[in-house]
Amino acid sequence: MPDSMGRGGGVRANTALVGYDEAVSRYDPLIGLETHVELGTTTKLFCGCPATFGGEPNTHVCPVCLGLPGSLPVPSRAAIEYTIRIGLALNCSIAEWCRFARKNYFYPDMPKNFQISQYDEPLCTNGWLDVVLDESEAGADGSPRTFRVGIERVHLEEDTGKSQHMGGATGRIHGADYSLVDYNRAGIALVEIVTKPVEGTGPLAPVVAHAYVTELRDLLRSLGVSDVRMEEGSLRCDVNTSLSPSGSLRWGTRTETKNVNSLRSVERAVHYEIERQAAVLDAGERVVQETRHFHEDSGITTPGRSKEEAQDYRYFPEPDLVPLAPPRDWVEQIRATLPELPSARRARLQQAWGITAAEMTNIRNAGALDLVEQTIAAGATQADARKWWLNELARRANDAGAELATLPITPSDVAAIAALVSSGALNDRLARQVIEGVLAGEGTPDEVVAARGLAVVSDDTALNAAVDEAIAAHPDVADKIRGGKVAAAANLVGVVMKATRGQADASRVRELILARLTDS
Ligand SMILES: [Zn+2]
């Protein structure tokens, strides 16, 4: 539910914090995550309007998603199928019979003033997802730690529209002159994935939250059910956090931090709430059950509205829709088409490539798994594929503030460049210039090599002239080599490389220098 109209329960002007290590030494954190995923179906959940992101305001609307009198919803088979796919991939049971429910509340971006959702009869229940914690959190034997997060439910509902508050400085409703409403998003199919309370994380609660959302995002992407873009809001996360005194058997009062919109922010939001709630409890006060907003810039949370209880919504079975009873053979057909899931794929590739868990974590964190796999498929060695994507290209993506996968260079380009290096036609320095040319749109690696004249010079005639010049310019170094100090040849190689702007074949240059100055 939208919540920019806040009521400030428990506002503190200067929020006191307890240092993180101290907080988790005296309190046990308990977290829970509710993730909303916009499905990538062609149409909205209950009408034929396009479910595409953006568009001119109020152009993707019809009587059904505007809630006009007399219109009736018809569920999208694709949305139900996608939800079942998600449920099966999360090891859930799929209901043999369930219903949609009407969730009643007034808000201007919800045209019907109720949301069709699922309440006590969700489509998928009682599953789990194993998440791998980053290498720094490795177990005693150095292997990555795996943490099993229970899944309470996966249900299907419709999204709301969007309000825009105009004329104020903050974009919030407070101080705005007027508000506009865009119903393009209203009625888009939304899946809500709710974890069970995640106990036993101890100090790792923020890390587990981060790892869970990361794994869930990868899983959803592999299922092809959503583009899972947090920045466009197609994956949105609410994080519940509570503390109880260490060893206590009672759960503390939780807060719900809304719409945390990056993986890193999920971790920071839990971290901050632990520090804040520890200070509240230390002062002998009660944690207020409320929703809170996370602020990306400062890393803090501030109070939103006091949390509604389920009874506030007056849920009842949706009278405009018949119950949903997915046939078992359909569920089994969907199960049979599930792809290899990301954790299994990572384990398989790690083994096939002979790399460590930490190296696989680096590839994954760089968003390079598909790219590395495709580069290897295009003929590169795993070492070359990792080297180019994780170093030179990751640096350039970082400089450009872009995702690695959006760089204008293909895995086959990278494989071609690696092949030119291993054949001796390019050295690493020239290869970096080829990458620069490809990224600048100068063509394929071969075209860039030709246009920029970047081939390694290994032709003896050209190299001998440069070697002679280097010897003539540094007679003292030449004398040392003549006197038996062969290691000094490296100095002259450097001079030749500089004179040829890095294009000489360094090992051939060394041979030519030694042939000139020694008996070898
Ligand atoms: Zn519509």
C-alpha cells in the first residue's frame, strides 16, 4: 500500500544509536522480507491493457483497470502460470484450490478503492530458498556458508497506480500544491513473496537479507518471469526487523522498512534498524510497530505510518472471480519446464571451470556469469574470459557507471581479442586499445586492429633497427650485458618497447639484443 501520507508514530528528532557490534552482542535480530515482483506478462492481471513500464500517463488503461462500474475482471492465465513457476522454484506447495480476496482501503492511486489480492488462501505456500553468503562470511573450512530461508507464501495481486505530488520541494505530499495520478501501473500483475521469520542469523542478519534478495533476483531472472529491475521498481523489497534480548524466547516488536530499492540498501536498512532499536530498548522504551522509510543518501530510516493490522483491510473473498483450482497435470507440466536454477548452475560451472568459490562469487558480484560463460563458448579459456571481463571491462563499466552487460562489446568480441593475444598478434597493452576501439564503436576487433595499426611488430628488420638505436643510445647498459650481466637486457627491451609504442614483440626483442651483445 502506498504510504507517503505518514503519521509519525515514535518520531525522535535526534535518533540515538548503539554501535552495531555492541547491539548484536546483547540482542538477537529477527528479520523477515516481503518482496514484490512485477511480472513480465504482456498484459495486466485482469484486463488486456499492456503491462509495459512507463508510457504517457493514463494511456495504458481501460474500464477494468480504472474500476469503472459494470466492468469485470478476467484473470490472466500467464500471470497464474508465472506465479506457479515461482512457487515451484521456491519449493512451495501449490494450492489445489484457492481464492482471490478483496483488500479494502482508500487511496487515490487505487481506482477501485480496493485491491484484488490473496489473503488466507495464497496460491503457493511453505517453501524455502538456500542462499550463499559472501566469502568473507565463510565457515570454518573456508567454504561459503549457506543459509536456508523459509518461504511462508507466494501470492498474486494487482499493482496500484502512481501518485505524483507537484509543486513542493521534496516530491512528498507535504508541501505539494497538487497531486497527479497515473493509472498505467494499476492492475499490473504483482507477485508477493513473503519469508518466514528468519531466525538464527545473529550478527549476519543484514548479510543474510542481502544474500536472500540477490538469490531471489537471480532466481526470478532465470525463470523468465520478470525483468527484476530494482531501479524501475519491478522488484521492491520491504524489510521487517525486530530485536529481542539475547537468549529471550519472545520475539520483539518489528518495524517494516518499505520499498528498499537496491540490494545494498536492504543490507544497510537492517543494519541501521538494529542499531536504532537497540538504543530504544536500552532506554527502556518500546519499539513502535510502524512502517519506516529508508533514505539512500543518509542510510537511516524514518517513521512512516503506524502499521495497519489485517482486520483494518476488511478482507473478504473477491465476489467477481471464481475460485482458482490449477489442475495437477498443468502444475506438473510447469514443473517440467523449470530451467536449471542459478545455485545449481553456479555449482556446475564452478566445477567445470575449475575455479574456487571465491572466484565464482567475484564473477557473480560483477554480474558477469552469462558473459564469461558465453565468452568461453566462443572459444576463450576460462582464465582469459574471467581476466578480461573482471578487470579491464569491469573497470570501464565502473567508470561509465554502467552494468557490465550493457557495454557495447560482445562475448565473441572478447573471445576474438583473447585469441589475438594468445596467438602473439597482440599483447595485453594493445588488446586494451582494441577494447577501447570496440567500445568506441570503431568496429569488430579485427577492424580496430587494422584501422589503428595495432599488430605486434615481430618482423626482425623493423625490430633490429630499433634495437640498434637502443644500444647506441645506452652504451653503458650495452657494456654491462657484454660483460655478462644478461639481466640488464630488460632495460634495453623497455627502451625498444617505448620506441615502438608497445607494439614490439618483447620476447623477440630480448632475443635480438642478446644475439647482438653476447655469444649466445
Ligand atoms: Zn486495463
